[in-house]
Amino acid sequence: MNCKLYISTLAILFIAGVNAFKLSDIFSGFGKNSNSVDVPQKGGNFELEVSANSEFTINLAGNPTTGYQWYLDNETEVEATTVVLVGQNYAQKKNSQKMVGAGGNFVFNFKVNKVCGQELPKLSFVYKRAWETDAPIATSEITLKANCEKKQQQLIEADGSSDLTVKVDQPFEIKIAGNPTTGYSWNLQNLDEIKASPLIDLLGNNYKINEHRKGMVGVGGTFIFTFSVNSEACGQELPKLVFGYQRGDQAPARTTSYTLKLDEESCAANNAAADESVAPKSIEVNNDEIFKVELSGNPTTGYSWILENAEELASSGIIEKVNEDFIEAEHEEGMVGVGGTFVFEFIVSNACGKQLPNLVFGYKRPWESQSVEKAEYTLTLKDDANCAENVDEIKEIKVKNNDSFTIEIDGNITTGYKWSLTNEEELAAVGIEKVNEEYIEKKHLFGLLGSGGKFVFTFKVNDACGKELPKIKFVHKQPWNEEDQYTEKAEYTIVLKGC
């Protein structure tokens, strides 16, 4: 191979790589998060305190022009937790002399949802070339520490008594004196019971050494356990907190326990707030028309809006969900973790004169039973002409003897309900013959299910002059349901002309 050509090719690839990374200058402000860790190129282990529903940034020094990059080595493990990787970029250091080969920072942006009572993952980064299988030349491990302190909430401290009154959603502490230099520590003896309880969370446990003179050893201190009781505890019996002072797995040398009692006023205030937050909203709807419900959310957190009473709606025969979608909010290209709007579409059918069911939504993770937020909608049928025509209507039809005529009635066969002629034999006896019956679906968007339409009945009058003609009678019901007491009917009076 020509040596000059080989060197020139390498130079072109090197400069192209540098210029590609210089495009990230647009991210020069990226990674300026107030809660962040700056990792040198040689790596190292660090700790970072994080709070619920907050963002943080890990800045790792490196130089991609060498072929090396920082990678999140345990991304799959992190994805299974409440920590979300929302974006990563490379930000080159400012370089006024336009010097090639300058380094910068690999910037990883995260969002953490729930932290209290959760086992937060360690973030493991490796600095290596993608095509090499050798061990990385540098590693870094970030240990996340949960900050469960709530602003403007005074922590309740145990006073050593056996009974402790606590408030809903307000952290409280159990403080017990001890000395770990003796080998003994205070431990929560019924930890498994507390973890399994849906009523109480262990937010953290720490040890604080007493103030002492420099160089003094064997100093004791305080073991601090922090808990929080949620709103589900109202009206329920809380588990006891049982502590033991022990060495390792040995039997406790001392024990102490606390019986928790819930402050009733905090429960009442919480219930009032909950009632207000889920107060039903009202939506006016039209019979045989589609309407939408839109709810803001972010499925990248694992949470989605779910229709909780879908079975109730399906069995009503009145409200049917015809579509469900998520529309992502506008955002910059490449940005991940973006929220948006959950859109539910429903159609109302055969609702005239009937009680409409409510729509109940819950915001939750599919694998969880409890919703973190609820939304409820009360449906009200508008008093429009479309509905008025279908409730106990009586119309007059003028037709000539021996002519045909058509009757059309709005409905929606996808609900299982249909309009049926109830007195066909009575009509045939006086010369009014039903010659055809069909259902014609309304025009609608391609793929849209559950659209309404019209039930069309065609009749012919045969030698009916001088006869007393009965009304043509229809009812609206499910044909297979003999016990269905229909609530809608339509009657038509025939006026014969040309006799």
C-alpha cells in the first residue's frame, strides 16, 4: 500500500471525527445541572444525593478523538429502577485557538422518580473503545443516596414512649442511643413486615456520632430510623416498629417497640384534599357522536393513564371506547423522556332517555394496583334534535296506493342494539308489505371502529284504499336479550293518497 495515501486517509478520518464532535458545541450549556458529579478522565468512585422527581447530571471527562468514549455499563439494570436516563451528549471544551484533538465532557442526564424506600442503583461507567474487548482503561461508579427530607415538614422524634402519634405523609424519626464501637447496633427486627406493608415506608436509617474531643475513640451516638405513613393508612391498623440491639446475627441484648397511632386530623385533611382532587368533571355529549378525553402524562416514567371502568362501559351498550393514543409533546430532535397527551375517543349510542355511566381513569404503572392520580368525568347528554327525534317519536308518512316508501332511523349496530319492526304481521294483513331491511354505516375515517349509521326499512303499499291502516311500530333493543326492556320506540302513521 502507498504509505502517503495511508497516512492521508488516517488524517482525513481523524479530522472528520473531530469536526463531528464539534457539532456538539450547541450543547455547550448541556450538563450544567446544579446537582451533578464531575468525573476526571482517570475515573473514580463518587456519591450523589438525589431527591424524588429531580434531575441530575454526570459529567465524565474524556476525548473521543482518541477513539475512547464513556459508556453506562449497567444501563439494563438502571432501566429496571426508578432512575431514567433521559439523554446523553458530548460537550467539547471551549477552544479559542481551534485546536483539533481537544477533549471535553461526556454528559449523561438522568431523572429520578421515587427515591424513598427504594433501592437505588449504582451507576457504573467504563471508558473504552467500542471495538476493543480489553478491559476499560478507566471506570467510575456513582452511588446514589436518597434524600427523603421534605421541606417545611417538621420531623417527629420518638421520646422513648411506647406510643407514637404520626401524621399522614409527614416523615417521622425514631432515635435510639447506642454505641457501634462495642459491636452492637440497633436494627429494625420486623423489616420484612414493614417492607411488605402498603401503609408505611422506611425512608432511611443512619447513625450520628455524639460530639467529642478530637482523637477520642469509643464514642457513642444515636441510631436514626426515618419512616413515612401514607394516606392508605387512614382507618387501618399500623404495624408496630420493633427494634433490637444486637451484634450481627446474635439474639438482641435489648429490644424496644413503638405502637403507631394515626393523627385523625391529618387523615381528615388528606381525605378532603383527595376528594377535591378527584372531583368529577362534566362533559356534554351528543347521541351518535364521538367525543375525546385528553390527559397529560409521560409514559417514559412507566406511568400511563388507564380507563379503569372499561368493563362497565362495554356492558352499558351506551358508551364505547373507539380509539386510544398518546401524542408526544413538541420537543427538540433527539430529546428523550418527553411527556405528552393521552387521548381517548368514545362514541355515544342509544343514550336518549338513559343514565350515562361516568368515565374513570387512573394514572399508574401497569404492574401496580394503586393509581398515583385519578380523573373522573360525568357525561351529560345534550337536549338536541338528534335525540328528540328518537325518543317515543310519532311521524306521519304520506304515500300513494301501490307505491313504495322508506323509513330511516339513526342507530349504531356495533353496540348490539338494533331497531326492529314489531307489528309486521298486522301491517301485512292490510296490504303494507316490508320488502327490505338493511343497515348503512355512516362515512368515517379509515380504521375508525364503532361508527354509527342508519337502519333502513323499505315498504310497499298494496291495494290499501278504504282500509284502516295501523301505525308502523319500531323498538330499539338487543335481539338476543328477551329480558331487555327497551327504552326507545318510534311510531309512524301512514296517510294514503290517490284513493
